[in-house]
Amino acid sequence: MTESAWFILKALFLGVIEGLTEFIPVSSTAHLLLIGSWLDFSSSDDKVFEVVIQFGSILAVMWIFRERLLHLFRGAFTRDPVELAFMRNLIIAFLPAAVIGALAIKYIKMLFHSPAVFVFTLVIGGFIMLWVERKPEYAKFGAEQPGIKPSGEAPGAPETETSRRATAHALEEISWKQALVVGFAQCLAMVPGTSRSGATIISGMIAGIDRRTATEFSFFLAMPTMLAATVYDLYRNASVLSGIEYFAIAVGFVAAFLSALFVVRAVLRFVSRHTYRPFAWYRIGLGAVVAIWLLSA
């Protein structure tokens, strides 16, 4: 097999890894960078491949929630107060990362080349998740919450006693202050190993959003965030990418989209019935493995 064929095959594999890890709190970026390093995948210095293919996973979410997205845009166009509030919250949560990311992108990309950073963020993030899950006021399951179904249906289920106790048990009930907390937490996820989904979901739970709704809000927030990151990275690096690199990005993008289609609904089912403790221990274990690898290198 030729060198170019191996390069594309590695891109395909990494695309699948991206789709499988984007929506669980284990840091897809850390997995792409670490596995890419172990596979000797020669990405560009600015790691455009690792950033752009993440939007493939986001497109899978947009497809699954397409009815809810149409409902959102239609409601915003007709000035429905509920949908306007939801869109306002998405904009509020998006702005901190947009501003800080644009100002600090140079320094953020430098961290992509420091595996030691992954060790710290993976382990610390894991312990934070375990701490949150130990708090009964934070560890609210989403199984009995009405929320938004993966098919995109608008909420209409009757309230339960559990849902009434939650500060926000549907996307439309999230306050602008809660959205702002999630938005600033998303800025932390610019550091590789932190996990965008982990930071936004856990911060949402701490802010008073129930587990499933925080997960759904994280999915929706990823749409403008990763679209902006993709466009910005391609714009900055379009002139330096080679033809084979563009092809690798396309292959990884499609692989991420297809694999994410199988993950999103599974994640929503999982968080409705379980805690995030397994992911927390996985992060800690992975951080330990990477630390041993660095020390033995």
C-alpha cells in the first residue's frame, strides 16, 4: 500500500474515533491527537484536520435534531417568545468562546503539541466529574424529564415531581444566566483534554439544568461553535493545505458524520439512566496511560 493510501486510511480511522468520542465527556480532541501521534499521522502544524472533522460529528446532530432546528428557526422568524429565548441563550453561550477563541487561537493551538497538558486536563476533569456526581443536587437523571426527544419533537409531556424540582428540565426553560455559565465553561474546552461536551454538560448541571437537558443544550451549542471553528481554521490555512490533506479532511469528515449518527441517540439514552462516573474513571485511566507513555518515551 502506498504512503498516500496509508495516510487516507489513518484519516478514515481517526474520523471514526472523532464521531465516537465527540459527544461523550472524554475529549475527542485529546483522542485524535494522541491516537494520531501513535499512528504517526502527519497532520498540519495547526492541526486543521483535527478541528475541521469535528464539524462532521456536529452535522450528525443537526440531522438528528433537524425537526427541532426547523421549529427553532421558524419560531424565531415568527417571533415566538419561547423560541426567541432559546435562540438568545444559544447566542449568549456561544459568544464567550467566539471572542476568547478568536483572541487566543495562537496560544490554544500551541497546547495541541503538549501531551503533558492532556494528562492534567483528563485527570482533573475526571475528578471534577466524580465530585459532581457525588452531589445529589447535581446528579439528576433525565429519564423522567420531558425535554426534547432525539427525533426533534417539541416538548409537551406533563411535568413530574422530579421535573418540577429541576431548575430547567427543558431547553426552553434554561435561563440566560445558566446559558452564560455554560458558555464560559465551553471556553475551558479549548484546552485539549478538557472535553467540550464534558465542560458544558457538567457546568450546566451545576448551574441547575437537569442532566439530559444539559446534554441536549451541549449538542445545540456545538453547532454554531464548531461551524465557526471550522470556517475560521479553513480560512486561515486554505493556502497551505495540500490536495492530499484536503482529501484526508473530507474522508475524516464523512467518517465522523456517519459514526456520530450511531452515538448521539445512544448518549441521550445513557444519560437518562446512568451517571457519568464510567467516563470519569476512563479519563483518569487514560491520563495515567499517557503519563506512563510520556515517562517511558
